[in-house]
Amino acid sequence: MEEKILEKEDKLEKKLEEIELKSQDIIKKNESIDKQKEEITLVREELRTKLSDIAKLTKEEAKELIMKQTEEIYEKDVIDIIEKKKKEIKLKEKEVAREILIKAVQQYS
């Protein structure tokens, strides 16, 4: 009889430990959720502020802002394209200069 009581006590202690672990896990998850809610709230507020600022812009100001942001995003790509075109032009210049030189030499020979 005493053995059964001890066995039940052990089972109850194990159950209590499991419940405590689950409780701690739930607390951690709730803390994480609360933190995420705070972050979401901050992002929403930031978006509302930006949207409010954008709504106050005139058509021209909005266009200028978009152009500026686009320029910042694609500046490197544009520079790369310009450099590539410069190289192509220099190559063509050399080819044309060589052709002119060849024709000049042929004319005087």
C-alpha cells in the first residue's frame, strides 16, 4: 500500500515537473510574441509616418523623391553601363584610327 502511494507521488512529481516545463515554455513563447508585437507596432507606426509624409507631397515632390531613390538604387548599374560604353567607344576609335592609318599608308605607297 505504501509502495503504491510512493509510486503515485513519483508520478505526480513527474507530472508537476512536466507542467512546470510546459509553463516555462509557454511563458517564453508569450514573451517572444510580446516582443514581436512591439516590433510590429513600431514598424506600423513608422509606415504610418512615412505614408503621412508621402501623402503631403505634391506630384512633383513625389516624382522627385522616386527619381532620387531610383538613382540611389541603380547608380552603380548606370556607372557600370557608362564604363562599358566608354570602353566600346575607345575600341571603335582605335579600329577607325587603324583603318585611317592603313588607308593613308596605302595611298602613299
